[in-house]
Amino acid sequence: MIADDLLMHRVDVEQPGRKTDRYGNDVTDWSASTHTAVDAWLQQNTGAEDTDGRDAQIGEWLMICNPFDVNGDPLTIRGEARVHWDGLDFEVVGPPGPAFEPAELHHYEIRLKTVQG
């Protein structure tokens, strides 16, 4: 477990709900999403500007957090989740990476991406 004083960013992890579409497929439903507060460490790894036909700011970030939320409940983050922090909205890129110590899950390392513009 990572010490609380190292996880200085309070983030909101948003998970989409699920629904069945008119064809019987199970699809994401952002109108029924759930939110969980998580203490984390966020750092920007790369930044770029997409100038090929648009004015976009693209950032790739790393989020590190313990495997539980601020209430002590187990944290599950799926690849379709979104993370909100300090006015930024991030998409989770790929499945979150669990980091283990010999006896148990220690923390998550989660790649994030933000695109503005």
C-alpha cells in the first residue's frame, strides 16, 4: 500500500453503466454512470499538439493509486472508465496495470489520456 501523504490528488473515477441496446447487445451507458473518489498521484508523461487540421492539446498521464477508494472499499477500474481531476477529463488507456508485492496487490498504475480542442 502507498502512504496516504504521497497520494495528494483527489480524483473522481467514473464508470459507465450497462444497458441492452435494441439489438440485444450489452453496451455502455454513460447516463447511468457511477462515481468513486480516489486518492492518487498523477503525473504528465507526454504532451503534444495536433496541428494537422485542428488545434488540439494531447496529454498522456500516469495515475498511481491504492486498490481501494477513499472509503476503504475495493477499487475496480476498467478500461472504459473516465477520470476527472482539476478541470481535466481523462480516458483510461487500456486495462489498468496492477502492481503486486509478493503477498498481495500493492497498487494500480493506470495510463490516462486527455484531448482538448
